Amino acid sequence: MALAALPVVFLGVFFVWPVSSLLGEVITGSATARILRRGDLWSVVWFTCWQAAISTAATLVAGLGPAYLLARWRFPGHRVLSAVVTVPFLLPTVVVGAAFTTLLPDRMLGTALAVIIAHVFFNVAVVVRVVGTVWGQLPPELIDAARVLGASPWRATRMVTFPILRPAIVAAATIVFLFTFTSFGVVQILGGPRNPTMEVEIARRATQLGDIGGAAVLSVLQLVMLATAVALAGRLAPTTVRVSLVDHPHPSRRGSSPTRHSRRTRAVVRLAAACTAIAMAAPLLALAVSSLRPAGRWSMTAWRTLFDQQAIRPGVSLGIDPAAAITASLRYAVVATAISVTVGAVASLAIASARRRGRLLDVGLMLPLATSAVTIGFGMLITFDTGPVDWRDDWWIVPIGHALVAVPFVVRTTLPVLRARPVAWLDAAATLGASPTRAWWEIDVRRLRRPLVAGAGFSLAVSLGEFGATSVLSRTGDATLPLAIGQLLGRAGDIPRAQASALAVVLAVVTVSILVLVDVITEDAGS
């Protein structure tokens, strides 16, 4: 199919080729065996695995409560709490890392505990969304029947609720493990040099030490471990329990009367909702306060001097230009969005038009999302470093890396709209005299206007917050907002730290605004 040519070439040149180059670097590299025998490499692998496992378990423990609360109860502020729980997952990782540098005591910074706490905060939304969706559709009559038969509340939960939720819990745990295993921004900011994950070590070896062989070995090893984890999760996941949900809409839509529960129960629910909201909002509020309280005193100094570094120390430059970082971020975001929307729209049309081959293209375009951003960036770095494709120093290679991660969001936004189109519409257009090309254009292409706007919003948010691939691909003088925030956090002094908080606030506000706009557009499209 002609439509599939563009996405296939894009995926092949900028993803398959770089990943193949990584494999070739490891297979043909004479230093591979020597690197694998080094103890420091395996200590990094061990830390990556155990922190991801503990982060996943802690996220499940922390997320099941809010998932139950939002799925099974209706209370004032229900939608607000749902948004508050979801927003952290949509924020750039560097913003989350910066937020916890202001919230946690200094003695905790640079420890594994700080990393795990931030991972829990960042990924709770996964548990709430994945598990809560199933929990909210669980017919209450199942639990009532178990209680009538003499089961205690705990036994009814263990024997009835848990088996139904188990597939969703396994799915949520798999997603969280993948995110924490490949975490970069949070670990780099909060973990410190003593606690590097494989993702951080790959970037350090590639950009600071010049150890291309070691970085390649770690990248391939990480890919193998990720594939193994996904395969293992698929084997362990139980068969989904089928439950009829037709007559049991979500409690927030069926209008169940609160008089069924005692005043004390309703008070406990409201207290739990308030505690959840405070816990999720605290890091971001601390970030805003930190930008206004350098050295423990209220001041606008960080904001006033953000674009005039020498106003803090005359004659001394910190080597960071926030204005240039904002300009670079916007430039990269616009180019990445244009690329991802074009490739994603053409790919969606190709997937919807084809059947079996369309599924292959759909899966292929999702692969960059399941691969670590640092690995993608590193693969491009070592692939495009010699003629005739010596693109390593070209500025546009950075938005290409962003677009690889953003294209899946565009496809997931547009493809359901195309698949929802009844086949009879094309037959009706043909009956009315429209040519196949005109029918396709009027029925399919024109219907993508709103979903593509939503996809563009997601692409903008992804590009503005991307940190891993950018840290590998970015050249000197092309620092983006996430890189500038990370550099400011590494500077000594209260003012640079407050300026990092200020830039993080700016990035968070822009990201949330884009996502709110996407939500509005999506709701309008569905109405």
C-alpha cells in the first residue's frame, strides 16, 4: 500500500536501523565479554531491577486505595480528584524530579528511597486508570451474594473481587515496572551518582565517558530484559474473568443514593479523598513555593533573574540561557508535532484500510513507546555519525527522536475514529456517484480533523517534556527546558535551585494547559 510507505520508511530509518546498529555494535565488539565481566555493570543492573520491583509493589499498594475510592464511590469533587491523581503521570519526569527535590529533606536526596517515592507518585495514575476501570464496572450484586452466603468482607474480596481484578492488576504492574525500569529523569535528579539505573548509565557512558561499547552492551541488555519482562507478564497474566456489565453502569453514572451508607462512612470516604488529593498535590505545590522562597525567604528574585543570570553574580555566568532553552523547546516541539501528526495520520489511514498488514504496522509503530528513550537516542547517535548520513550534529535529529515517541499517541487518538466508521458509508457514497478516492477523502480524511488536533496536543506535550533522548542527542547550545532544569538543579546555591523550580513550574503549567485543551477537544469530538 502506498499509504504505508511513509510510516514504514520513518520507522525503518529512525528506529529499526539504530536498534540494529546497537545489536551490531555488541555482536561485533571485541570488548563485549570484557564489559560483561565488570562488576560495576552488574551492580547497575541489580539496582535497576530491585528499585523497579520495589517501586512497582509500592505503587500497587498506594494506588489500589484511590482506585477503589474513585471507582466505587461518588462524592463532591470526584472529577477533580480524578484529575489530580492523573496529572502527575502526564507531567515531564524532570518536573516530578524537581518537585521532590523541594519536598524531600536534603538527607534523602541522592538515595534509592527518594527515587522510589517519586516513582510511586508518578505512576499511581496507572493503577487508578487500569484497575479502577475494571473495579468501577464490577456488579455489586456479586459481593452482596457472597456476603449473603456467609463470607466476611475480606473473604468476599479475596474470593470474588480479586480474581476479577487480577488481570488488570497484572497489566498495571507490568506498565509500572516498564516505566520504573527505564526511568531516567527522576533517577538522574533524585538518585545521584551513587544510584544510577541502566538508563542513566547508558547516557553517562555515551555522552560523558565516550564508552560506546559499554553503552551499547547496556542498551541491548536492557532491551532483552524488557522483552523478557513483558513476555513473562504475558505468561503469568490470568485469563480475564468475563462479567456482564450491561445492567451495571459505573456508580458515578447510575446515581446511587448516598443514604445507603452511614454518615460515618461518608465522612471516612471524604477524608480519604482529601488525603489523596493533598498527597498528590503536595509535590507540585512545594515546587511553586520553592520558586518563591530562595534561602527560606519570600522573594521574586528567582523569577526576576531567570533571564539575567549575571544579576545574581555580576561577571559570573552559569552557562545556562533559559530564554534559549525555551526557544529550543518550542522549535523542537513544533517540528516534532508536524512530523508526528503527518506520519501518524498517514499510518492511521493505512492501518484502517488494511487488515492483517495494518496490524503489523500498528504494532511496529508502538515499539518506540516500549523502548527506552535513551536507547533510541543512543542508537541514533551511533548510527548517524558517518557519511553519507552524518546527521548527528544536525538540529533536526532531536525532534525526530521526539516524534518517534509521539507518533504512537497520534495513532491511538485517530485510529479509533477511523475504525468506528460504518462500512456502509463508503457504499452509500458510491451509490450517490462519488469515486472511491473522493469517498475516502470526504468520509475518512475529513473526520480526522479533531482527533489530529488532539494528537498534536499530545505530541507537543511529549516533545516539551522529553528528557532521555534529548540528553543524548542534544548538542552544546541546544539545551531544552528539561535539560536546563536539570543543569540548574546541579548548580550550587539557593537561587539556581529556585530558578530550576520556576522553570519547572512554567513547563508544568504549559503541559497541563495543553492536556486540558486536548481533553476538551476529545470531549467535543465524542459529543
